[in-house]
Amino acid sequence: MSDTHDVLPVNQPETREVALEVKDLRVHYETPQGDVIAVNGISFEVYQGELIGLVGESGCGKTTTAMAILRLIQAPGRIVGGQTIIGGEIDLLSLNSQELRDVRWKEVALIPQGAMNSLNPVMRVHKQIADAINRHEGKQSKKASEERILKLFNMVGLPSRIYNMYPHELSGGMKQRVCIAMAIALNPTLIIADEPTSALDVIVQRIVAQTLLDIKERLGASMILIGHDIGLMAQLVDRIAVMYAGSIVEIAPVRTALTDPLHPYTQLLIESIPSIKERKPLKITEGLTHDLRNPPPGCVFQLRCPQVTEACREVVPPLQELKPDHQVACHLYDGQAILQPVSLSGSYLES
Amino acid sequence: MTTTTAPQAVPKEKTTPFVRRWDTPWLNRKLLFGLLVFLAVLSIEFVGPLFWDEKLAFIGAAPTNTVPIWVEGVPGPTFKAANPDHPLGTESQGRDMLAVLIVATPRSLRVGLIGAGVGMLVGITLGFAAGLLGGWVDSVISTLADVMITIPGLAVLVVIASYIPQVEIMSMALIMALFAWPLPTRLIRSQVLSMRERGYIQMAYLSGASTLDIMFKEIMPNLLPYLAASFTGAVAAVILAATGVETLGLGPTRIPTLGMTINNALSFSAIFRGMWWWWGPPIVMLVIIFISLFLMTIGLDEVANPRLRGLQQ
Amino acid sequence: MGGLSKAYILKRLGMFVLTVWLGTTIIFIIPRLTPGDPVEGMIGQMAVTGGNIENSEEMIEAWRQRFGLDKPIHIQYLRYLLNTVTFRNGYSLSAFPAEVDEMIQRSMPWTLGLLLVATAIAFVVGNAIGALLAWRGTPRPIRAILPLSLTFTSIPAFMLGILLVYVFSHILDWLPYAGGHDLAVSPGWDWDFAVSVIKHAILPAMAVVLVRMGFWALGMRGMMITTDGEDYMILAEAKGLRPWRVFWNYGVRNAILPQVTALGVALGSIAGGFVIVELIFAYPGIGYLLYQAILSSDYTVIQGIVFYVIFGVSLAILVLDLTYPLIDPRITYKRS
């Protein structure tokens, strides 16, 4: 495995290209008793060629974020505000439906969570990939199409005999890899993988994870990997972003996040990872998540934070860069932010 | 340091307890409207005789071939002018159409309700048996139900009815029940099967509840809308089948039913002679019945399946 | 693509045989529930209801011989089964020596032709309407059709038939009243006859089509809504495919499957309803034959027709079942 983690240029944001920039994204879900705030104004970047992991517990808003980037949010959810800029040029949220359809898959593709149900049961698998290709690049000749798709299969480790098969004839792992092949078919700027290994057994998980890595290396694809298995993430991603109740609380290179987590929530998460080497006491996080319709003023984590202070209950801690490439949203570190000129994300503070 | 406050939730008006009680899914517009209309039709049995003489529905009770009172003149030589005693006109056998309606409608309804009722009872029993007991019981019941659904009911009904010398309401109803049970059986069975696997049923088993208990306390309440929808659908189907058989001429002859009236009209070439007041009223009444039952069925479907509800927008 | 699994074919054939057998047995049993010799009983019934039979002596003898009425009941049953499934249903009581099978087979083409065409049109158009109604892209005015077609669903076909005849034949005189073709035109493979047939077929066909259409439309709309929530629809959208393609290849293609299954189940009731439609229009098919048989208490014809109907419907369902795997690839494998 390459050591891309240590090779990332430190403290030189201007040299890295940004594949995706998310600014102040907000998504609400309508309920009869008021709007549920699913994504609460988050901002982050995904750099060209990196694999960033988006972790958090169930319901924290990570899948909603992914769906919002793809603009696949369905009623009763709706995107309330923000920008999602792809390749430094196109703001996905500002496109009309026609433009959006043209841009989809070419710029941003999805590897869905349940590949079991994400493939059309009555269509052969090659046709489903050809669909996407023909749509965005015009009708291909049968031979060219076949060659291309077989090459894609090869890249994800699928045998060519499945070319004419129907989805139900494939195993779970194979279906997932078909989805991966489909996602890379047009070499998009960004790939979003929504818990691609959740529904699989460990052995197949490994295979799919390896496939994702191969993709990243061979194509230089930028990817957002969503999940809640930090252990698995640790082996795949370059940076990790931790979400809680609709907000990002920490973004850091994955090694640092594991060895030196700064946000109390991240610390609790890391601590809860079971280890083969040692026996750890089960640490249960106290308290309940707040009512997402009516978040208390201040930090989202205040009700469960073991290190909560008065400031936490009044003021929302902004996401600040404390160390190179390491951002945290926590009052514990007030005053420690690196003085930096306003960078690409624009969420820096001077203190 | 700049401060930012957390974005507030976008509040809607708080719902009062009163409003919430009216939110129950059973207050479905289609269901209520259909039910209202159906009850109105049912009431003809009681209200009708108060206004009108039932005996006018029998043969020879009135002058033949008079036109309804709002018709000007006479459409042909065999007809008589409108008679104020018979506002809906009379037919070729001397029956007053208004009386016919008042007498025939409840009879047709009765066939539907009894036939569907019996069919549902059998269906529920067999459906639960098949779903809960499984094994060969299930196989036998399911296969039988499937076969019965496939066999064109009307055909066999015709055979049965043609052999019974005097067909009456009760016998009609019971014969219809013979073909009304398979669909509810299958429906109940599939619902029971899917509910059986749900968590709360397995919890009930684990806590030692008896099968009967589970059936009545856990499964039934959740099945209620399905059962109701099944029933209204069955009533419509039975009335339809009964009317069909009657239109062919295989129904009670002395006291009219809606289907037999149509049959009479046909045998007297009422369409050709333009006697729309003969076949018109029964058809209108039947259409009203069917539409009301249909609305009720759809409404109950929506009560049972919340996903169908959102379509009004 | 694999072929049909043997288990599947056998199962379907088994259902077919079972259905036909059960139906035939029921028809066998019912007359024998009445006491006495069935044939004499039949004739007796006919006499009571005013039918007039000539040659009754010869007829009874012919029946006795063919059906071995002097033999014990199980032998009768077997001979009955054998005769029925080889399409030798005996003689008509009121039109002796006309044979039941011959009478039925003469009327069959009329029924089959009209019924198949009408059902096909209703299915295709109905499902198309239903699918369009569920699509977001459909304009408002077309959506208004739904309540309208729903209303038609609750009206039985024959009642609509009566209304249609009254309006289009009696009042407007655009289309003929009754019959399969103009009596003045002699049957044959020429244009005049064809036109005449079509003119006479329009109203009965319309009655069936308008009524069934609403049913399919409603069902298809429901299925499209269910399909819309599936994961593969989301992925299809994510791929940026054109809406029409998503609608058709991902939506309709999947939603239509349960509709086809429903078609099989509905065939029985469609056939039943059609019988009465024929009666209204005096259309010379099996339905009208049945009506006349009932009028003249011609039990052998009644039984014969009922057998043919059961057989025909079961056969149609069998064919449907066997061709279903062609559209749903998941069924080729050993799944029930």
C-alpha cells in the first residue's frame, strides 16, 4: 500500500487542487411538527486524488450530505442553502434540471449503499453501464462499448463472463463491484461511495475495499467514503471527517485522527473501536442526542460532551484549523487556531 | 471573536390535542363519502316503503308501458302517456318502476352483504389457518384458493343456478359465497405471513402468548383496514356476480331484484323500444352502489397503506 | 439466459390439469345432486319450464349409450371425464341432433376474436395511462383522466354496454344494435364482411375496454409509485439518464410485471363479464349461446359451454405463466 498519507504536502493548500468544495450546506426534513435539521451548514473540501472518509453514527447526516451533493434529496427533505462546487467551476446546487442531468455521473458519481437493490433487475449488467456511457458520450458502437465495459470489469476484478448476466445472477460482492465499475466508467471528478461495504461479509468487504483503493491509485479519483466503521476507514482513506448531528466536528489526516484526536466526540469514537490487542472496558457515552428539530444554542455536542463548558452552551464553535490540515470545532481549543490568510475554505478565524 | 448562534428550527404551528385526534387515518375522505352514499342506499329498505306502495312492484299492479312523468308525449303507439301515480313510469308487465327500485335494491344489497359476509368468514378462517399453521395445511388451502380463483366463477354459478328450480335470495347469497372466499383467504394469508415475521409477533410468542391470543390481540387489529377493504371489495364482487347471473335470467322471478329487472327489460327488447326508464333506474342504482363500494375500498386501502395517501397533492 | 426450469413448467401444468379437473368434476356433480336419472331429470326439467323436446326417446337412448348411465357412478364419472376432455360433449337437448361441441365451436371464433382484441387494447392502453399518470412529467389535464377512468372501473361491462347501445344505436344510430354482422352481408373473406364485422364489434369492444382500462390504469399507477421508491431508480437518476429512459426502462419495465400476473388472475372474471356483454348485443359468441341455452333449459349445452370456458381460461393462464419468464428474468430459476 502506498504511503500517500505522509506524502501529502503540508501547509501548502495553494498547491493542491480541489475536486469538491462544500460551503455552508444545509438540508432540512419537513415534519408535521417542524423542520428537522439534518445537515447544519457544513463546509469542507475534497482535494484532487484524495480519499476522504465521512464518519459518524446513524442519523448524523452523512448520507444526507452525500445525497445533497448529488442533489438526490427527495421530499420531505430539501436543500435549504449552501454551495457545492465541483472542479472549482460548477456549483451543482445552482444548475437547472437539464444541466444537472448533463453533469451527473460525468462529474460526480455514486457507489450506492445497497448494491443488491441498486441494479435494475430486468436489465443485463452491461446494459446498465452502457446506459450511462451512451447518455453522456453518445451512442457507442457495439464493439467499442463491449471493449470498454470489459476493461472496466477487469479494473474492478470482475470476470468477463458476467457481461450478459442479470443482477440476480451475481453475488453481493460482484454486484457491488459492478456498481463501482459503473461509477468509474466516465472517469468522474468525484466519486461518492455510500457505505459500500456495509451489507457484505468480511472477506468480500476486503475485496471491495481493495478495489476502491486500486481505483483511487490507478485513476487518481477523488472519493468521499461514507461509513461508520472507523477501523475499515483507517485502512483506506487519507483524511477523515467526523460528523455529529448534522455538523462536522473534526477533519484530520487519518493517522492523526486515530493517534491524536482532538474533538471529544472523536476521542470517544476512537476509544470505542474494539482492539484485538487489548481488552478495553466498554465506555458508554452518556446522554442522548438532542431533538434535531430544536437544537440547543451552542455546540451540537454539548449534551453528551464530557468536557463541556459554559461557552459551549451559548456559542457554536466554528471549524478552525489547529494544525496543518487538522480542523476542529471545539471551544477547548479557542485561541489556538493557526493564523492563516483566508484559504480555500474560508472558514478560518483570526483570534 | 465573532459569535454565531445555532440556526433555529423552522417552527410550524403547534398542534393542539384536539387537532391531533382528528388526524386519524380512518377519517379518509373517500372512505367517508363512499360510506355515506352506501348507507343512503341501504336506507331505501326502511325509508322507501314509507313513501311508496311496495305492492306496485308486482306484475300487473299498474297499467303497462307508461312513460315517466317528465316525458312529454309518447315515444310510440304501444306506450301510454305519463301517469302521475307512477312517476318513474311502468314497464311491460305492469310493474311500477319506483316501487321496483324500492323493493329490488335492498334485495340485491342483501345478496351482496350476506354472500360477502359468509365468504369473508370462511376466508378469514382459512387465511389465518394457512398463514399461522403453515405446512401442508397451507399448501392445500393455497392451492385450492388459487384454483378457485382461476375457475371462471360466473360459469360455475350459471350451472349451479340453472339446476336450482327456485332461486331465492339466501341461496343466491350462499352460492356467491362459494366464489367470494378465495381472494380474502389469499390476502389474509399473505398479510399474516408478513406479520408473523415482524418483531412484535415473535416477542409475543416468546412471552408465551397462545396462538389464538396472538391472532386476536396482535395481528387482527393491524389487519382491520385490510379486512374492511377486502369486505367492501367482496360485496361489490358478489353483487356484480349475482347481477350477472340474474341478467342471464337465473334469479328470483316473483319479487324483483335489480339484475332480474334488467333481464326482464332485455327479454322485452326494452333497449330497442327505447324504454330507458326500465333498464335505466336499476343500472343507475347499481352504479351508485358500485361507486360507493369502490370509494370505500380505495379509502380503506389508503388507511391500510400510508404510502398511498400522499397522492392528493 | 437459462431456459425454464422443469420444476416451474411441471408446476404450471399441474395447476392447469388440476383446475380443469376440478371444474369438470363440479359440473359433473351438480346435476347428480338432483335425484333420479340425470338425463330424464334434465328432460323433466325442460318439460316443467315449458321446453319442447322431440325425439326424446332416441335422445335418452343415445345418452345412455354414450355415457353408460346404467353403469355404476364411478364408471359414469370416468367416461364423462374422458368424453369431456376429448371434446365430445354430447347432443344439445333443444336442438337435437345438433352436437354441443359443434355449436360451441361455431360460436367460439366470434368470442375469441372480440375478447382477445378488447382485452389486449384495455391492457395496453390502461397500463399506459396508469404509467403516465404516475410520471411527474405528465401535464395536468391528462391527470384529470384518472378520476374519470376510476369511475368507469366500478361499472360492470355489460351495464356500460347497455348504455353504449342506447346512446350510439338507439339515439344516434351510428352503430348497429346487435349481432355479429349485418344479416344482409354473407360471411366471407371480403371487405364488406370485414367492415360489417368491425362495425358490430365496436360497441361491445368499447364496453369491455372502457371498463377494464380503469382497472389497469389504477393498478399500474400504484405499481409505478412503488417502483419509484426503489434503489435502482435513485441510481438511474444519479446517472443523469434522460427522464424518459428512466421512466420506461427502469420504471415501466419493472412495474408491468405484477400487472401481467394480475392479468392472469383477472382472466376468469373478464371471461365471465364478457358473456353478459354478448347477451346484451346478441353477439353470436359463446355468451349468447349460453343465454339461449338457459332460456331453453338446454343443460347439455350449458355444461358444455362451461367446460369450454373453464378449459379456455385455464389454458390462457397456462400460456401466460409459461411466457412470463420471458419478461421477468428472475423467474427462470427455481423460484415459486
